[in-house]
Amino acid sequence: MKKITVSAPGKLMLLGEHAVVYNKPCLVTAIDQRIRLTIEAINKPEFHLHAPEVAVLHNKKPMKEIGQGAIPKGAKFVEIAVKNILNFLAEKSPSAIDMRIPSGLKITTKSEFSSQYGFGSSAASAVCTIKALSELLKFKFTPEEIFDLSYKTILDVQGSGSGFDVAAAVYGGTIYFVTGGKTVDQLTISHLPLIVGYSGIKADTVTLINQVKEKADKYPQIIEGIYSEIEKIVNEAKVSLLKKDWQSLGELMNFNQGYLDALGVSNSKLSDIIHAARGGGAYGAKLSGAGGGDCIIALIPEKKRNTVEKAIKKAGGSVIKVKTNAEGVRVEDNVY
Ligand code: PMV
């Protein structure tokens, strides 16, 4: 029986969150903490899923019911991704698909990071599923096809999102990204002197997107104005990043944090950690992602790493060691 293991990286939003949902750019980097997914063809007409980190333990259902009925929260991204790729292939090459589809599938996932951090485990697991199943069925997908099917999966499951996390998982590296993959500009950078601080609070991305949407419905011109300012910040930040002008990049992160505060997605815990990082000597610091919790990022002079880490801990945050600019989705192992 065929068995394939793939892995995809998590991500950190650098600048541009929320505005990127509304046709603006953002900067995102892939991190060295990965999701691994193993897919196996089995003889029984059953779909098995074991994803312990999201509390899905040895789930089983008939293959023909994939994507139907009540799907546990943690299983949705993988199961809907399977449904989407099978539908896509059935349309693309109906004759080939019948010959290649195995009777059943068994999927196991394993994460190197907690799904509490907001490192994009949902997007990375959707991308792993599409990549692994396409390899198993021997359909060579382009990165764009993997992106499109994975992004469709995210929209099917959560209804909104820019796809920036999907792009990080597919392409890796550090990317200047516009909503839905309209622009995916891979930036050549070697390293990024960052510290990641976890707030200890789990944030719900969709809730925060909806909160910002309510504000935008009430104050359309003001919020549109904020998105435009964030766009300018992201565009300047891209230049600073490419020049390794950390001082300016840090200042731009601080501007971005000001606008995120204005959108109402920061909170006192995040603010405390951000201000502690700046006080400890960071060039700049901001929340990363939807806000409301999850992580902050601080851009630092290397000689200040210890001081900033201590300041983050003193403010109640914990430091998570990550390396940025990691490789995108890849096959780890296959057995035929
Ligand atoms: O919650 P996270 O870390 O996945 O980040 C969400 C970022 C948003 O811009 C708010 C949403 C999106 O899909 O771009």
C-alpha cells in the first residue's frame, strides 16, 4: 500500500493583518515549526483521521461520506481539503481519477507547535493534505494549484481570510502577499532578528475579523483610511526589510501596532508585552495575526536579545524560539 509523509511550515504575520483581508498587502514569513501529515491508501472504503493535537482521536467514517455530516472542529480543514481535491480531480480528469483513487484513506497529523499559538496550523494542515493526496494519486500539482485548493478549503471552513497563511505554508520563505494570492512576491532575505512572545491567550481569528467588519460597517471611511495607511506601512516595510534597515522596519512595526489598536484588536496583555519589548531595547514590536491574544513579535538588535526576552517574560509573556524564512511544503518520505 502507498504511504506518503509531507510537512508544511507555520507562519508569522509580520505586518498588514486585517487590511490584507480587504485587498491590501501584508508581509508574512514561514517558520521552522512544522505540521507533518502522513497519508496511506487502505483497502477498506473508509476515511480514518488521527490528529491528536486538535483532539481528533482515531476518527472513522465511510469514504462516500467525506465532507458530510457533523465534522469535529479539529478535523474540518483536513476532511474538507480531501473533499475539495477529490472533486477537483473528478472534474479535471474523470477517467483517471476512478483508476487512481484507493478504496480508503488513512491520515495522521503531528504538529511541532501548539495550535494555541496562532502559527497557522489550520492552513498548514490543509496544504499538507492537498500536497500529500496529490502525490499519493500521482497528480503533479503546481504550487498555484495547491494554493488555490487549500485557500478554497479555508474559505469553505471559516468563511473568511486572506490566504496569507496558506501562501506561507505552500511557498515558504518571506512573502509580500496580496489577498487571495493576487500577488505572491517571494523576498530574498537571509535572516530576521525577531523574538516571538506568546500572550497565553488563545485568539479566534474569525471572531476578530467579524469585530473589525462591524467597525468597518459603522465607520466605512475611517476604517478604509486605516487600511490605506497600513498599506503604505507594508510597502515601506518591504523596502526596509530588503535593505535590512531594521531601525526603520521596527518603527514601521510600531506604526502598524498603532493602527491595529485603532481597529480594536489589541488588548492590555498584548500592549504590556509589546511595551516591555520596546522598553527592553527592541527596534519595534507589534501583535502578529488577528490580535486579541496569540503572539507578539519584536524586532531586535541581536545584542539586546536577552534583555528583551527578560522584559517579555516579566510582562507575563513567554518566549517561543522560532526561525523565520523556512522552506514551504515538502515531501518527507514515501513508500510504494
Ligand atoms: O489569526 P491569524 O494569526 O491566523 O491571523 C489572521 C490575520 C488576518 O489578517 C486577521 C486574517 C487573514 O486571513 O489575513
